Amino acid sequence: MADPLKIFFSPELVRRLADDVARVHSSFPSRAFIRDATAGLDELELLDRGKHIALALTRHLPPAYP
């Protein structure tokens, strides 16, 4: 049986996303973002996982960026 689609938004994806953002925004708090974005992730379904990660990004990125 195939894995559920929700696992696309996994802790590994969060870590890769943090690495990608940190490459272009050197002061990005990767560890804090990863901790925030992965907290409670396993209990969420697909759309809620995406929203959870997006909210974590909002909390850890500056309010205005290029």
C-alpha cells in the first residue's frame, strides 16, 4: 500500500525548506523554525500540515522581505 499523501509535509521537508531559506536569508533562525514547524506535525492531516508549516514560516521570516 502506498504512503498517505500527507507525509509529503514531513519533518525532512521542513529541514530542507529551512536549509533553502537559510541559503538566501543568512539570519533565518533555522533551528527555531524547524522546532516550531515540526511540533505537532504528525497529528495533522495534509492541508493542516501545509498551513502549520506556512504559519511557522510567517513567525520566523521578517514581515517584509524581497
